[in-house]
Amino acid sequence: MSISAAAPFREEPARSDERGVHPAAGEMLRVTPAPFVWREQRGARSYELQYARNPEFHNAVTAAPLRWNVHCPAAKMAPGTWYWRVRFVDQRGEPSQWSLVRKFEIASDAAVNPMPTRAEWERQIPAKHPRIFLRPEELPKLRRSKPELLAELTRQCEALLASPPSTKEPPKYPEGVKRPSPEWIKIWWGNRLHVMKTLDGAATLGYGYQITGKREYGNLAKKILLECARWDPEGSTSRRYNDEAGMPYLSRFSRTYSYVQELLTEPERELCRRVIRIRGNEAFHSLYPRLFFRPYGSHANRLWHFLGEAGVVFFGEIPEAGDWIDGAMHYYFCLYPVWGDEDGGWHEGISYWREYMERFFWWADILDNTFHVDIRRKPFFARTGYYGMYVSVPGTRDGGFGDLSENHRCRHAGAMSTLATLAGDSNLQWYAERITDIMRRTDPAGAAAKEAIYIDFLRASRPRVKPVPPTALPTSRCFRGNGLAVLNTTLLDGKKNIQLQFKSSPVGTWSHGYDANNSFLLNVFGERMLIRSGRRDMYASNFHSNWMWETKSENNITVNGIGQKKHSRDAKGEIIRFVTGKTFDYVEGEAAGSYEGRVRSFRRRILFAKPSVILISDTLETPEPAIFNWHLHALNPFRVNGQNDILLENNQAACKVEFLRPEGLKLTVTDRFDPPPPPHLKLRQYHLTADTPEPARKVLFLTLLRPHRAGTPPTGETRLEERSDQLHITLPTPEGELCFSVNRNDGSITARYKGEEFR
């Protein structure tokens, strides 16, 4: 076939739910070798990838034939300039045209993270069982493990012997039950809990058999396993019917099988293989290759490593098990985590970060224990512990932006402990121990919820890290890839901290990270002060989607009552500038692109004069004259004595709000939601809106926040003077006079305080 007749390589731009080509043209990579991702091509049998130091591809490295539309080389690539291209081979063996040639850079300090070849990782899998979280050669050492762990394992196994979990197959939804009715939710989530209790119990018993040699533990584990094997693999616990039950079935069943495999007869083993083959292949075909270019499915971002677990256990016993591992390896090395950034931030918020990290760490344990892969080689995993530390300073009641984060508190103690050990980071270890202690005192039930005992055995074998308080770290940090800035006065104690969080994200406002761009939150001495309002009853419910996804529910600005494009990857923001120092912290964001053309510019500048004065400068411009609506939300009533004297209190914390400009704002306060929450969600919060008095194309808002202890309000008056193109704001503080200057045209801020200047 001549070149001219070759099939074209599809290059259409990525849609909002697609990851896009990687490395993109002009991209700077902080990891080597480059992980390559491209669009799946119709009719492709395989792919041929080339990368070289020159655009003519002299002395190019060629990788072929490639099964997937992703590839991570097995050797590092040197820093500097590279070029790459790819083409496919069709079912007749004919090559397509080459893709566009893309130029990219690898940084000189790039982390080295090559992917082992399939032959290399296959050799690492033990030939015999057990082979997950435990290798056969490790048994003698683990049997001499810490006596307290052995005692706890024995206690749990004896309790399961005394009261075995039910192996009754979970029910299906009765006819007429509709999602998301309370009856539907009860069955949906109840089936997940039933699967986990039953099969986690079986895995614990099986592990107990391996460690103690007590046959009665193994026999009960085997009995539970075989009874669960008789459940319909396409029934109530299938991925398609209820993936919240299907995912834990896939992983816990596999773990149990590996621990009791030697006790099973060959027909019993074949029964287990048949069940997992059906479930595993159904999961595999739902994931690959779609996941490589459309990787943002929230549940798919758990399923891939659960399937990988099953692949490790059944490798060599189920024909497709190697492909399950291969898919997981490619996804991990080329894309994961899609919600994380190289700074360690997480788009969906700390609650989902905790949930996904705790689950991913099972795969991280397998990468380490089975394949000798160190996750710290990925920049995200080397830094993401700081996301937990900065967002949730010990003793803070709020977890920041993201779904379900408002009552997070210290529930990420387990994830932080694992990260501290994996990273060998003494600051993270201090933090993990500190929030664990807080949980024991404030949330005993949450503190009692621990990792499976068989995971504890593996993790306890790693060296303990000495805790060191993070006094040498800056108190504030920016996670730029996901558009989050966290401004703190201390990292040691939330009860002594003033914290402002700001979001303006290039990732958009979708999935569980739907908070509008240029939003901020304020926590004062550990208490929620200015909040993201609402509480989720059910994902995408009427209240969730039409209140919490809307800009009006945030501390943000709407235009003529209309907010940003909601729940969309296309609603992008950007952190333009971030500065942190001893006296001043500053963040600046732009969010005009989120308003679907209704706003030409929305620049929000926030200057934090530490420890207790925050100035917010907002400049907006619209194509047509408009009314601008500035929104604030709180748990308790606003005490309004004019636009320059608004007070909020929450327990021992308080904040004074002063709207300095524009003058004549129309203030309204309500405790109503539109739409209202469902009746079972008992929720009362307060919403203040400050509307500009008349339509205009441009507006400058100047807002002063003065957090303080309840009962001890700030002393002295704020003075504002207009001088030419500047607004000068002066106010007394216990640390001395603070002076701001704000440009009336562009809203830029300079300041002087405690002998320091900010520009």
C-alpha cells in the first residue's frame, strides 16, 4: 500500500470527558521515561510508536507491536528535547499514516519511573500461593511477627469462628423500587456491606490459617469462599448490577482464594476460577481500552486495581489474568492518578482523596511486595501527603472543597500513616500520629475502624519513621495542577490556626470536585466560618445538582443571578500567582472562562496579612451592564449592621466582614435553599447576598475579613481614602498599623505591615 493510500490517523481534539494526547506538544515532563497516550484508532490491530531526539526520527526508538493506545518505556529517557509519533496497523497488517509529530521536554530533575516489561513482572509473581500481600518465602518471618498483631489476628479469627458471617446471596431490588429512594439506597449500600463483611471475614480467616497453621480457620474460610462462589456472577453482586458490591467481591474473593488454595480440591479451584473469570472479564471489557483515553470515571478508578489484584491471584490459572495485570500496569504507569497533580493535590477533595488512597494503597502494597515497584517514584505520591496536612490542620472541623469534605475532620489518619511510612517522611509521621490521637478522643468509632489485619501484618514490617513536627515547612502551599491554594497561620494546631482555602482549577468543576472557580472558604480556630453550603443527600439528586453544583452555593460571585457553567470540565479557572511568606500570603485567580461568555474577566485577589486580616479584591467585567451578586454562606446567622459591620460567630471563633466597595450594596440574608433539601436532610444554614445597586459593565469589590476570638472583636476603625487611581486602606492591629493600597482600575494590591512590604 502506498503512503498516499494509507488510512489517516484520527487526531480530533479531546472531548471534555477525554484525557487527551500525552505528552502534548510543548509539554514539560517531570517524570522519565515519558508515558505516551493517544486516541484509540478504529480498526487497529496494533500500534507502532517512535520517539527520537530530532523531528526527522533519525536513530529513533521504535516500540511495536503495541496492544494498547498507551505505552511507558522500560528505560529512562534523558533530559531535554524529544519528538514522538505513532501509527496503527490494521487487521490486514497495513500501517496507517503517522500521527502528528509532537515535541516535548523532559526536565533535568525528572523523577525516574520506568515500567517493567511484561516478561519482567511475570517473573516476579510467585509460582505458588499465597501470593497477595504475602509471599510464600515470607511466612516464617511473619509467623514470628509482632506479638500484638498475632494476638489481634487470633482474636478476630476466634470471633469469626464463634459467629461466622452470613453467606446468603444479597437480594436484588424489588420491582417498583426506584433509585435513589431510601429503600433503594438501603439495598444498594447494604449489599456492599454484606459482601465486605462476608469475604473480608473469609480473607482474615484464610490469612490466619497461613500465619497460625490452625486448620479450623482455613476450613471456615474455605466454606465461606465456596458458598459465595455459588452466587450468581451476573446477579445482585455483579459489576453491572451493583458495582459497589461487585468490586469488593472481586478483590476479597481473590484474596481468600490465595490464602486457602492449598485446601481446595481441583474441582473446587475450578469453580472459583470460573466465577472470577466471568466477573474479571466483564470488568476488563468495561475498562480497556476505553479507560486509557476516557479515564475520569470515578468508580473505574477503583475497579482497575481490584481487577489487578484478581489477576495476580489467578495468574497462570485463568487465561486472561495476565491481561488484567497488564491493563493495571499500563494504567498506573501512564495515567494514574487522573484526579491528582504533580504537586500532590486532588481534584475531588480530601474525602474522596482519602477513600481512593486507602483503596489504592492495596495495589501499592502489591506493587511493592510482588513487583518491587516504588510508588514514590511518581511525583504525586512523593508529595500528596502534604495535601492532607495542609488542607486539614489537626483539630480543624472542615475538610475544604470537594464532595463530602465538610465533615471530614481527621478521618484520613490511616492514609496519612501509610503515606508517611511509604515516603519515609518524618513530618507526615508526626501529622499522622497527631490526627490519630485526635480521632481517638473525638471520634472513637472512626478511630476504631482499622485496616484489615492481614494488611497490617505487611505494613508493620516496614521501618518505622521518627515523627518530627513540621515547623520548618512554610505554613501555606499551592497545589497548582488542581488549582488549590491553602493559606494557614500554623500547621501544628487547628485551634490556633486561621485558614483560607481558594480554588481556581484548570481541571474544571466536575465529578466530585464541582466547586465553582474563584471560590474561597474560611476556617477560624478550627471552626467552619465561611462555608461551601449544602450537604449531599445523594449524588446528582435535585438538591445536590441544583444547589451544591451552582455558584450561588459558594463564597463566590454570580452575574444577574447566573453562575458558572456547573459540573463541567469546560468550566476552567487558573491560579495566576501564589506567594507565601512570614507576614503575607497571596493568591490570585482568574475564572472568566467558567461563565460561558457572560463574563470577560473575573480576577480575584486575596492578600492575607497574617495572622488576622484578609483583603479580597474582585474585579469583574461583562459584555453588557449587569448586577453582580457577592455570596457568603455560614452555619450561623449573620448579624448585619450595615455593609461595613457584619459579624459571624461559631463557638469560640468569630469573623467581622466589611464590604468596603462598592458603596450602596443591597444586602439580603436567608436560611432558605433553592431548591430545598429533601425532608430527611435536616439542614439549616445562612446565606448572605450583596448585590450591586445598579447595572454596570465593570465592578470592583473590596471585602475585608477580620477573624478573631468570639467576644474580643477587632479594635479601631478601618479608614479608606481615595487618592487618584488608588484606594488606601488603613487599620490598626495588635501587631501595628496595616496599610493596603488597591489600584481602582485593575484591583491589584500592595501592602505594608510589621516592617515588610508586599507588591
